[in-house]
Amino acid sequence: MSNDDHGSMAGERADELVGKDTVEQAARAAEQIKAEVGKKIVGQDKVIEHLLIALLAKGHCLFVGVPGLAKTMLVETLAKVLDLTFQRIQFTPDLMPGDITGAEVLEEDKDTGRRRFRFLKGPVFCHLLLADEVNRTPPKTQAALLQSMQEYRVTAGGRTYDLPMPFHVFATQNPIEQEGTYPLPEAQLDRFMLMIGVDYPDMEEEIEIVKRTTAAREPELKSVLGPERIMELQSLVREIPAAENVVRYAVELVRASRPGEQSAPQAVKDYLTWGAGPRASQFLILAAKARALLKGRTAARREDIRSLLGPVLRHRLITNFQAEAKGISPMDVINRLVESVGG
């Protein structure tokens, strides 16, 4: 009996823990979301799926792709379909932390003449924040997002302000232009659940994109969910069970990405300086649970882990000089990881 057969049996038992009807309703809602987003976004099915997985798993995403691939439009469209507030920040070298979080301003009361400080909330106070070209701003400003991403709040002037929930940061990076950029430090990259690659559309998709974007009429989008329902689904994801063998499989893969581990394949020892930490294992399981929910299943399986290994690990593996000299990418190492650990 295969491991996924074991997972299927565990899924049958999981029906008792998580209602099958509830899961099927969530899966139908996901299909409705995809259909509405598809009115404006052509193709990019895998990107949309990963975006929804991160949303349901309460994670943040980092998009990597050249300009003009509708990354901004995708996030804005998703916000409209989910009835969530949306803000976009264009990260530039002169952007300051207060431009993200907000700042205190001194105000004078016209009646009493007394002066007091009032906090003006920045664009981070929204449900979906798009940090465009996040690597174009200095580390001090990049760090302004850290507390928001981890704690869902902002501290200013000695006071703490809660962010609206759900809260997600979707950041973009341009892989081509590297002049004048500030690569995100590993600690900040680790805050992103998934790194999603956005590729060029194929010929037929590009023809359809041109037709839609040069037509007179804009498609009308319908709201499918709302903030409260999304948070309910995020809680449901946590209730989706993952069998012991699924958790062990995820941890084995992550541990095998560390060059110092005995279980690491030769490719890891030859081409990586550092591997992924325990947060990668946590994110793998959470993302696998969210994927299972999207597929209408009541339990996570090994196939979910394999499907999400690339987006979860690719920004957490640090290649060495030998890998760069031979043109070995993190994804090449991840593929060899899967072969060595099996599944």
C-alpha cells in the first residue's frame, strides 16, 4: 500500500474530525473565486492557486517575475472578489518606514489651543498590502514590514495599533534589474510562506490578454467571500488533519536541505551553504492543509507536500559559489531532494 493510500485512509477517518460538507463548501467557494478572478486574469492558474493557499493558510507571498505580467492586477482583483481593502506601495530608495506604517502629527485644537499628537495610519492598515518591488528600498524601510507581517500590528510613538484582519503582504521582486536594489535579508525572506514565480503567458493566453485589455468594456466582478468568512476558513485550515507520515515526510525533506545533516543528498552538500529552518516545515504543513481544503479533501497528503515544496523552499536555500558557477538553481536542488527522500 502506497503512502498516499495511507493518506486516503487517514482522510476517510478525518471526515469525523472535519465535516465533509464544510470542506466541500470551501472548495466550491474557491472555484467561484477562481472563476471571478479569471474574468480579468488570463491563465496563471498555478499562481492563483498558490495565492489562495497562502491566503487560507494565513501566510504572506513573494512574487518574482518581470514587469507587465499582471501581478498588481491579480492582487487587486482578488481583493475585490473577496471584498477586502487593498493598498499598493511602490517601494523606492527614498521610501521611509513612516510611509508604510504611518506617522504621528502634531495637531492644535482650534477651541482650546492645546496641541497633541495624533497617529495617521499608513497604507499598511488594510487587508491586502501589495509591496511592489520590495527590494528597491533600504533595509530600514524593509524592516518596517516585519512587525506587521509577524504580529499583525504596528507600534508608533509608544503605542500599538492592531491591523485589520485578515492581513496579508504580497510583495513583488523584479529578477532582471539588480542595480540600486537591496536584497531582502534571509530573516525577512523567511517571513514569506511562499515564493511564487510568475512566467510569461503562452501564445493563446497572450492573444486573449491583448483582446481583453484593449476592449471597451470592463468585466463586472462579484464578491464571493468577506473578511469574516475568510477568517473562518483560515481557522478551518488549522483543523484539517495531517497524518504522522505526512508530517514526518515534510520534516525529512526540510532537514535534508541542510548541508550539515547526515541525511542530506550529495547535491545539497555540494551546492548549498544553508538550508531551510523549522519554519519551512511549519509552512509546508499549513500550506498542504490549505491545498487539501481547496481540493475538497479533509486531510493533507504527501502529494500536497510535493506540490508545494518548491514555493516553500526556493527562497530559503542559499546556494554557494560552486552552484552559481555551474548554473545550479535552488529548484534544481529541490528536485534532487524529492528524488533522494522519496515519497
